Amino acid sequence: PVTQSKDGSILVAIHAKPGAKANAITDVTTETVGVQITAPPMEGEANAELCRYLAGVLEVKKSAVSLERGAKSREKTVRVDTPGTTIDAVLQRIKAAI
């Protein structure tokens, strides 16, 4: 679920579950990371909350996390722009948050 783009950014495949009781990473499969978000899927609220939550989990600045693809879908790709961050480090932090 975590890859590296040609420019060095880390890309994380997300299966979003908006409208949950609490923000949480629910599971990590070979294809996606399941993330439940409290914000409703309206006017980009859940997307913004997803980026804020992932920034906290990954211990990076909020500005380093952005939505790459899937603004209107539950299947999303999130970009993490932090120099020196590795795929393994991102996966470890995600798995530690389950």
C-alpha cells in the first residue's frame, strides 16, 4: 500500500471510511491502508481530516501530506512530501497506529 514516486515522494493507497466515531487506522492489506475518519464526506471535510490525521500518525507537518487522487472516492492516494522519509518508516508508523 506504500510506494515511492519518481520525485521521491511517498504515496500511500488509502481506503477511506468517513463518518466514523473516531479517527483510526483499521487495517493494512497488501493493497490499501484502511482509515476511518470522523468527518462526513461532504465538501472535502473528510479529505482534509484524513490528511491531518495521517500527518499526526506519520509525525510530519500537515503541509507535507496532500491528496494525490480520489477526492470523490473512498479509494484514495495520499502523497507524503518529506525528504529522507522511507517506505519502511511510513509503513512502521502506520502499523504502530493500528
